Amino acid sequence: MNPARHIALNALRSNTLASVDRQTFASLADENVDVPMQAFGLDSLGRLELCIFLSQALNREVTEAEIAELSTFASLVALISRDLSTPPLGRSERLPGQS
């Protein structure tokens, strides 16, 4: 399974406020299946839990605004994929003005 999809599934599976049945979660393992983010029933507290999980998994702050912009599960996977494909800045690769 795609690592980004795996992280997205774990993020939603571990979110105690997500309300999705087992069959839907199982179907999301298939790369050709997608559902709207509304299907997960996340309120503002649920989105905050998702931000915290993703921030820890991706080692960067994921904001509620980023999560609110996501329309489908595939867009969540794409967000995670972008982070996984972008190497973190090392000490010698820091941008000018960063310490």
C-alpha cells in the first residue's frame, strides 16, 4: 500500500471522533476508492485531532485550514504524499535567514 494512503488510514482510524463504518475503512485500502471527507463526520475537534496526528507523522505543523480545504480522502493522501516526497531541510540546506 502507498505509504501516504497508509498514514491517512491510520490517522482516521485512530481518530476517536471519526464516524465511519469498517466496510468503508476497508474499501479505502483500494487505491481506486475515494470518499468525501464529510463521510468521516469530523467536527472541529475531530479535525484538530487529525491535525495533531498528521503533524506528528509528518514532523511538521499541519493546520486546521489545510484539513478544512480537503474535499476527499484522495486529497488527504495527496497532502501527505507531497510531504513525504519533500525532503526536510538539513543544516547545510537551510534557507537564507534561517538558523
